[in-house]
Amino acid sequence: MTASNAPSDTSPASDQLERIAAAATGKSEQRKQIDMGHYGIRIAADGTWYHQGAPFTRQSLVKLFATVLHRDEDGGYSLRTPVERGRITVDDAPFTIVDAWYDDAGPPKMTSRRLMLRTNLDHIVTAGPDHRIRVVTDPETGEPRPYIDTGNGLDALILRPVFYDLVDKAESLERGDETVIGLWSDGVFHELGTL
């Protein structure tokens, strides 16, 4: 017998048997994700990605990693593939909004307009029932910090120049004893603040 087909004195491990059975039956193998700990990746508040303190220089690599970015149950962030997962640090929100405009296609009814927002990674988000804008007041400075939900629990910080443009486009509504300002998009009024 040759070495490649010689009998073995050891039996296969249980995980090997599961892989062999899956291959024989055509069923996909159930793999457990390997926890890689912390990847040494940080997303700064301005949306810049860093690895071990150095900024990523290839935007295409950042866009690739963003496709496997997830929000963890504990509020943290991780990069997950079917095989492994590792934690990363996010200083504020993983994305930033760098541009916004109204898509005026469709009927001119005010509540049917769609506000389109572009992230720093060129992902387009339409403000609406599934992607709401919210404004949080910074407790230390009292300044507004506007965000939009981009999906899967991942937020984008609306950068200050974009937010000011949105405030310029806002309309006011009376609500009880106060006047709120905001924007209509996809049938939803997104409140930006009060007067």
C-alpha cells in the first residue's frame, strides 16, 4: 500500500465525520464562526477607517469591509463572514452623510417627495419609514447630532454642512405649544428640531 491509502490507526474526529457526511449527502456544512477578537480596526467620528492607527488608503477595501459590518447585541460592532468574526471600534457612527437632495420624480405632493442621502462610502439611503432621521442633543455642548438609520442597526452621522442645508430646506409645523421644523420624505415627517 502507498502512504496515501494506508489504513489509519486513528478514527476521524467528530467534526471530520460531520464534514464527510455533509459532503456525501450534499448538505452544506454548518460552520461555527471563529472569534478573532479585536481586529485593530477603528472608525473615527469623521468616517475614516484605521487599522492599527494608520488610515486605510484604499476606499475599495473600506467598502468591502463595510459589507460585512454588523451591530452586535451589546451595541458594539463587528466584521462578520460565514467563517470568522472580529470586533472593531466605532467612535460615533460607522458612516457619515456627505450629500443630500430631493428626488423629485413622481407626483408633486409634498409628502411623496423622497430625500436621498449619500454616505461617505457612496451608499444611497432614502429617508422614510425604514430609514428615519433622528437628532440627538449633545449633553455637553447642547449641539444637535443628526443621524439616519442606514439599515441593520447601522447609523450614519449627517455631517454639519449637510445638516445645515437640510435645516434651510425644512418646513415648520405646529405641535401643541411648540413649533417643530423638519422635512417630509417618503410620507414621513422627519423632525430636525424645535423653534
